[in-house]
Amino acid sequence: MGALGFIDIASDWGMPRHDEDFGRTLGTWGVGTGAYVVLPLLRPSNVRDLAALPVNSFGNPVGHVADIPVRNTMTVLSAVDKRAAMLDVTELVDRISLDKYLFVRDAHLQRRRMEQP
């Protein structure tokens, strides 16, 4: 429950939050994950999630903002916010991993497996 995704009333009522994306929906329908992929400027992913990216983007209200400078500003601010939220994680990975690529890959794949129903 909420108001167009801007207000989260259900969490205040003690209901658990469920983040969903089309990649998970495809997984529920039996589509395999495919290979692990890392593309510049995108987070680690897999082939199924990359194929679902256009559908996920269509559901993002920022993409429907008509004013292009405002839309671009919102997109950049979102990217900066996500990167800032990951600074502590990046520092942790730098300290504890011998091979950063393998550590991030294994962590990503394990998280996605745990998210599947």
C-alpha cells in the first residue's frame, strides 16, 4: 500500500517489504539465469536480468518525466545516491577479499538465488 510508490504505509503497519523486478518474474516462469555479466556503469547481473532491464526501466516513473533536463538530473542523482550507498561495501570488499571479482560475483549470485521464490 502507498501513494504511487512515494509513500510506504505498509512498512509502518509491520508488513514486510518486497522488492520485485521482471528478472525475478522470468525466473518464476522457469527462465534460467544465464551467464554472469558485468557491463560498465551497470551493476553485476546475469543474462536474464539484462533481458528484463527494458521492462524494469519502463516501470520506473523517472523514465516518464517529459522534461528531459529534469529526467536526466533525476537519473544522475539516483546513480550518485546508489554509488554513495555502496561506498562502505566497496571498502569492505577491498579489505577482506583476495579476488574482488570472484567475491562480488559469488555474493551477487548468492543474493539472487536467495531472492527467488
